[in-house]
Amino acid sequence: MRIILFVPAALALSGCMVAKTAYDVVTLPVKVASAGVDAVTTSQSEADEKRGRELRKQDEERGRLAREMAERCRKGKALPTDDCTLQKQ
């Protein structure tokens, strides 16, 4: 009697597995395509973050160059391109 009850239950569960597998197979190309599109496109927030990083990097570089110029002017070893009049205020 127990065997008779287990066989239909096992068959019913295997049908669920077949349906899930079929669903996974059908949706796989959509998932792959959307992942590919997401990988090659940049959202507006990602673009903003990237631009912000670039601006901060440029600002840090300008600050570093200004400090180096000020140090050269202070030591009296200014380059011809240095504007030491800004430092004498």
C-alpha cells in the first residue's frame, strides 16, 4: 500500500522538476541578453560617479602642482614657468 502512494507522489514531484527545468531553459537566453546589455551600458549614476572621480583626480593633481611650485618659489629655485608673484601676497 505504501509503494502505491509513493509512486504517484514521486511522479508528481518529477513533473515539477521538469517544469522548472523547462522554465529555466526558456528564460536563460533572456537572462544572458540582459546581463550582456547591462555589462556594456553605463547608467547615469555610474557616469556621474566616474566623472566625479575624474574631477577629484584633476583637482588633486592641480593642488599637488601648486604646492610644488610654491615650494620651489620659497626655496628660490623657481622654474621659468612658475608664477612666484602669487606667493608673495
